[in-house]
Amino acid sequence: MDKSWMMENRMSREYELGVEAFIQFGFRNANGSSTIRCPCLKCGNRLPQDESIVRYHLYANGIDQSYKIWFWHGESFTSETSCNRQAYTNEETVDDDLFHVINMVQNVRDQFSEVPNTFDNMFDDAKKPLFPGCKRFTKLSTLVRLYNLKKVDGVLRHPADTPSWRLVDHLWPDFGFQPRNLRLGLSTDGINPYGDLSTKYSCWPVIATIYNLPPWLCVRCFDAHRNERFTLRAVLLWTINDFSAYGNLCGCSVKGYKACPICGEETSSIRLPHGKKNAYMGHRKYLPNNHPYRRQKKAFDDNQEHGTPPLPLSGETIYNRLKDKTFPCGKRSSRRLNEDISNDYWKRVSAFYELAYWKKLHVRHCLDVMHIEKNVLMNIIGTLLDIPGKSKDGLSARLDLVEMNIRPELARGFDGSRTYIPAACFTLSREEKVSISKTLSDLKVPKGYSSNFRSFVSLENLTLSGLKSHDCHVLMQQLLPIAIRGVLPNNVRVAITRLCSFFNAICSKTL
């Protein structure tokens, strides 16, 4: 069909005859419909119009000259004859991007060939308002806006936004090209089978793997949507667990003098003589070089920090260090006088290195933020309410501060034969403890938001116990800043509130 009229003047006879031929062609393929899509410059094949409106628009607005294949009006891509192609030799060809869009639309229409009106119904549904009475947004515009927000670079919304996900796609493109392949995360945690918090017995769920099946065979699966069989493959991206399980899965030490998995053998630690624990004081080296905390002495260990943070070891570096070493089974002897101290950090070679790709991953082990959040919260609550056995402020802590020459105003004092501990800035009176406990006890939250805090608070003993991980999550991020409002000095209240905001930020849906 000759389409050269599309380039002619709208006042010419050729354009008039072309418009009539186009309208006849469109309604001949409209399956009895009284409307066809208008290809004028304003409508752009978006709105169906009747014959008179289409004719008027084509004269008033002109036809879209890039609409050279009339696929909205029944023409297929293979319908052009050789003479038609010859007519377009001197015209600008359709861009590649436009051709792909046209091809995509044609494929969509082909899927609805058995029910021709289904695609048009879906197209009309996209123009419906987002909600009754809305004139600004439609369902389609809202969906497009949502996808546009999700594509912003530098924002983490899904594991697909992480460098580890992109690394797998880069190193193994055949794996990343197949969207049906699985990317797994291994989560482990101990459980108490009897619900008795005082018992030391716990169970660890075990995942059984069939090792007699060659991994390169993978699994033949059936895709019901595409009605085909394919080979399903999977990759383990990382593990998620608490700190004690971190050492079990990674093979490194998570207690003692070298308990930092990142610093490794360069961990800065000291032994507290009175608290009988290890303290890790080298955390300021991770701050920027011009950070004021690096120059402060009084608030820390009476020393300035000029060190640089150690570089985290890559998976290949760790594997090359450990692959030729042998680690004896069972517990080590208590006599380590002649043992190299550098061997204390690594306890075993992780079994995950049997996976060929494991040593190439950026992040192999992750910490469960819910466990960390619960431990931090219970330490804060135990210290503020001075709960016996839960408070981190006591005589041993004050004596260790004296040994480290930190906060001399908090050193123990003597009043005759009596020894007393001076009140700290976070020490609460009984009235203030009652205020915090009563605030938490009287809280009323929507159903399913959290547990009833009234059952956890003892107004008689002024204690808080029995919290689950989710209750600690809600209390830390939402309720604790409200409970301490008005009962603490401003500097202490701001510090705790900023800590709560930090956990709120790292637990948000976007990072």
C-alpha cells in the first residue's frame, strides 16, 4: 500500500486521497468496531475515535510521519511489498529503539490473537484513575512512577542492588542471564526446644544436602508458565546469623583477644582486670582522618588515634592462607606457651570454600541485626533501670575505668568505712524509673504491632524482662525515645535517641 502521501502537504490532493484510503483500511481491519485509533500528532494512536473525528484530526493536526507500519490498524511487519520498500529508500528509517518497541507491542498483540479485545481492554484499564475522583494520576502513570523511583542509583532496596549480586552476573553471565536461577541466603539460629530461658540446652536446625548428586547436573524443573523444562541452578550469596554462629560458619575466632572478623589478627584489644572481659578500643581508626574524636583523649583511653583501619581480607586471600594448613579436631590444650599467637584467629577452613565461587564473593557472612539490636537494647534498659545482673554499670566497671584513666569523676569513693559509687549522668532516681516503667506499661499499640508491654514491665521491682526480638525491635526504634523523654539530661537523651535513629535507618526499606 502506497504511504508516500504521509509526507505530502495536507492541502494537496494526494494527502486527501491517502487519508480516505487509510480510513477505509483501518475500518476494514477493525472487526466491526465503530472506532479506530487516531494516528494524528496529538492523539498518537492512544485514543480510539470514530470516522469523522479521525478524518478531522488528520487534516487539522497531521498524521504522525514516523507511523510507517500501521500495526495499530491491522498491518503486520511482513505485509510490505518490495515496491513499498522501494518507496521508502529515500526516507529516514525507523530507529532501533522504536523498532524494538513496535516489535514488543506486536508480540503482545499476538498473545491476545484468540481474544482480540483483551489487549484493548487492558489498555483502557490503564487509563482508569488511581482512585475514584482522582484526576491527576492513573493506574499506569502511578506504576511507571513507582518503577522510576526504584531505578534510582545508589539506593539499596533489594539484594539485586548490591555489588555481590552484580558480581555474580559479571563473573557468570550464563547464570545471571537466566532469571529463573535461584540466589540463596543461609540463615541459622539456635532454638530453645522447651521454651525455658534458664536452660543452656539449645538446638540448631541442620540443612541436609545430597552430596552424591553432582552439582553440575543441578535440577531439571518444569516451568508451567512457559510450558518447558529447564535446568535450575542456585548460588549461595551469603549467610545471615548471630555473632557466635559467625565463627562456626566462617572458621574464625569470635572471642578472646582477636574477636573482630574484620580486623582479624590486627584487632586492638585489652583485658579488663576487674571485669574479667576483653575490651576493644581501636574503633576510632575507622573514622575519617580529620574527625574530632581521633584527637580526643579524655573521653577515650587517654590517647590520640592516628592509625588506619586494616583492609578486610578477601575470600581468595583467606583461602590461600588456610588451604595448606591442618587444624586438629576437638578442643585445644590449655597450654599455649609455645604456640604461635597468629594461629589463634583461624580455627578451621570453612566448608563453604568447597563451593568454587565462594572465595570470589565480596560479602560471605552477614550479622543478624535483630540479635544485635536486642542485645544493645537490653544493655541500655538494664543500665538505666539498674536491673540486677543486667546493668553494665557496677563496681567492676568503675574500677576498670580507673585502670584506664577514663572518667575519674566516676571512680569509687570512701566515706569512712563505707565505699560508695558516685552517680553517673545516666543514673535515674526511683521516681524517674517509675516514670519510664509506667510509660511502657501504659502503652497501647495497634493489634499485631507488638506484644503487650504491660506483661513485660514490673512496676513493683521496676524491671523489664521477657522481651522477644520483635518487641525489642519496636521498643528500640519507636518507643524508647518517647519513654526517656524528660527523665535524662539532654546529652544522654540525645545520644540514646541518635542510637535508636541509627538502628531505624539500617532497618529501613531503603539504604
